[in-house]
Amino acid sequence: VLQVTTEGGVKASAKLNPKSYRKTLETIREHGPDHVAVILQGRMVKLGEIVDAGISALPKQPKG
């Protein structure tokens, strides 16, 4: 279970697929936390509970 806080200050939890979570962590390890964008998607069925959650990390493009 992942705990997140939205831009609006709402705290929520999301149960993630273990495989997508491991792949996300591997991408962060490979590129470094400052060089990836982490995306969490799902449906907030009630305040603070995200279901059908998916997570991924995308490497950022170098500036230049």
C-alpha cells in the first residue's frame, strides 16, 4: 500500500500491483530519483482511497 498526498493536500492510499511497483523501483534505481517522473493513476472511489491503481516511472529527457 502506497501513501500519497495530492497537490490539494488530500492524503490517500493506493494498493499497487507488485510487478509494476518493482519495475518502477528498478527504473528509479537505474536513472536516479532526480531523473524520473513517477506517475500514479487510479480511481478515487471515496476520499483517501485509490483503487485500480497503477504506477510507473518514466526517465526525464535531458535539457539541452
